[in-house]
Amino acid sequence: MLRVFDFLCSNDHLSESFVNSVTREINCPVCGQTALRQIGTPRVSLEGTTGSFPGAAMQWERKHAQKLKAEQKASGLY
């Protein structure tokens, strides 16, 4: 199974590559030097107050509530 891993060469070129999980080194696509697999940081963003994962549904709810509030304010009902 192929996965994405970060690789760093001796010239500090950082690259990502789809490789098997047993692959520990590749040739750097920039300079051709041997690049070693690095432990990459996970790219995760959490919701600030609850700590849950934000999703498209939550974003839609927030925008919908803002739009509804703006419409009520504009019509004088709020």
C-alpha cells in the first residue's frame, strides 16, 4: 500500500512522495542526493472552543445563522 511520506536530503530539500511503508530513502527530486524519510507532523485543525473537528456541515450552520441574523436585523425584526 502506498502512503505519502516526507523525505529530507542533506541539502535540506524537503519533499513528499508516495512510497511503500518499508521505503526509508529515495533520491531527492531536486538535487538527486539521498533523501531520508522523516516523521511528518500531522496536519489537523481543531475547533477552538470544543476541540472537535470542524466540518462542512458546521461551517454551513454558522454561515446560515449569520445570514439569518443579518436578514432579521435588516428587516427590523431583531
